[in-house]
Amino acid sequence: MKPAVEETFKKDKSRRPETSIYSRISVFAAGLGVAGLAFLLYLWTLAPTVLYYERPALLDAAMLQSHVYALGITQPTGYPTYTMLAHLFTYLPFGDPAYRANLASAVFGAAAVFFLFLAGLRLSRRILAAAVGALSFAVGNTFWSQAIIAEVYTMNALFVSLVVLVLLVWRDARDDHYLLASAFLMGLSLTHHLTSGLLLPTAALFVLAVDCRTLLKRRLVLKGAGLFVLGLTPYLYLPVRALMRPPISEADPSKLREALGARRRPRVRHPLLDLRAGRRPRPARLSLGILLK
């Protein structure tokens, strides 16, 4: 083996986690511990049912609880992936439908923390550093406040952290199957929240920085484009469910004009998006105070 090639091989190998130190069992156990701790925290402070209505802090929570239970069509962009997955929680044999919808956010949030831990481990090569980073994210006011009510943001964080993790695994393994998986996940994430569209240019820049020749593989690019489109198929829920006349619907995506409109999120005021001075999202400790009354 030539010296230059051998040196490159050593550098690529050094980027991979040392399996002798970070065994799969210990990493999995640590990740589950971090995610489990976050889930117990969310479960302890979880909203027990429909909370008081307040604009704009709790504008969407009650609406999403109703849509999830009835499999309705919520406000643009429709959130088909969230609606279908969160609806599965409504079949649980405990709590009322509102509590079960809230529980879905807690589960999605804990899963996001788990994948964030794995991504942090890929970057830091230290279990403790990854755990501290994931837990710091888990107990942040903004994320915690969204993990205890029916909201879409914890699932969005789940998709983003999963895409980042898959891209990091591709960087270390250089297996193009992981790139194809990330393409599918990015398409799927767009059926949940349009801000996930920012993953596309970010992923492209990441691939260029790691190995620019990868984007010159025509077959790989075509396969990735096909899987990306396949990930968009949950949007079919909107026109199909509209034809079934759901009990709750804020639009009729069975009509082409409204179907296109359902994919465009209108401008709304929300504490998570309002970055003006003096405006901060409602902290999670308020929900804790509600439960302790």
C-alpha cells in the first residue's frame, strides 16, 4: 500500500468510533438512559388533558388534539405524518384522547433526544459529552414546553436529529446506502414541517465537504431523488381523507387549488417564532406548576 493511500486510510479509520471503547451495548444503554430520563421528566410534567385556551401560547394544542383523535385535516400544511402517527396513541387504554395526544409529543421528544445523543457521540467520541449535550437540549425551556402538550415540534426535532445522525454515519462508513436513507428521511420530514426543507441544502453542502465526488454519481443521485419523492407520499393522506369527509377539516385538499394552499404555511404569530426583544416562549415550569396545584 502506498504511503499516501495508507495515511488516508488511517485518517478515515480514525473518524470511526472505537468499538473496543464504545461497545454497541454500552452506547445503546447510555442512549436509552438519557432518552428514558428525558421521557420520565416529560411524563411527570405532561399536561393531563386539554389546558386552558390562550392566544397565542396555546393556540394550536387543543386543535391538534381534536384533529389527531378524529383524523382530521388541520391547518396548512396539513401535517399528515404527525396526524397519522399521533393518532395511533389515541388507541392506548389509559387517559383521555387529549392526554394521549400530549403523550405522543413526549415520546417523539424522547426519541429525538436519543438520536441527538447518538449524533453527539459521533461528533465528540465521548459518551459523557454526548449525554450532557442531549440532556441539555432535553431540558431547555423551548423544547421541554413543546414535549408536554400536543404540538408538532418534537417530531420535527426527531426527523432533524435522525437525518443528521444518518449523514454522520455515512461520513464515517462511506456507505452510500446511508445517503439514500437520508434522502428518504428528508422527503418524509417535509410531509411534517416545511422548515425541514433546510435540510436539503445543508445535506448537499455536507456531502460536498466530505466527498465532492459523491454528487457526481448519476445513479446514486437518481436513486436519492426517487427515494426523496417516495418520502413525500404521506401527503396523499390529505386528498384521500378529504374525500372521506372527516368530522374536522380546515381545508379541502381534494381540490387542486386548496391542495396547493394546504402545503403553504400562512404567516402566524407564535412564541417559538417571535424573536422580538422581550418575547420568550412560555417555560415548561408553568405546566409543572399546573400539575402541582
